[in-house]
Amino acid sequence: MTETVASEIWSELKRYVNTVDRAEAAETIVSILIDHDSDIEDIRDAFKSDSDIKRALTVYLDNDKDYAEDEEEPDEDEETDHDWED
């Protein structure tokens, strides 16, 4: 499915999604598109007038950034002395 088709489907269906649930629904749309190898810029272009998807992309990118930073940092707790276990 292309980003353009997803955008058309979202714009038609989002009116049926409760306002309080739209953020989570938009995050799901973004996640599905990313999982199917859609490029972030292509998603932005296809959904350029949709604030819910823009916020969801920001959330996704922030979470992805946090995950990448966690992977890069060495775990300092691994080298601690565990004398208290004796």
C-alpha cells in the first residue's frame, strides 16, 4: 500500500474514530507504514495536511531516537560488585 492510498483511507475513516482515540490510531498508521518500509519523507508528503499523523510521526521519531541512544550507551551496572549477594 502506498502512502498516498493510506492517506486517502485515513482521511475518509478518521471521522469515525473518536477524537480521544485519534492519536493512537494515527500512531498505528505510522507504525504500519514504517513496518512496510515507507520512507519518513514520503509519509510526511502524503499526510502533509494532517496534524494527527504529523504528531504521530514526531512521537515515532522521538521513540526511535531514544531507542537508538539506549543501544549506544554501555550498561554501567554490568561491572558493579555484587558483594551484597553473599
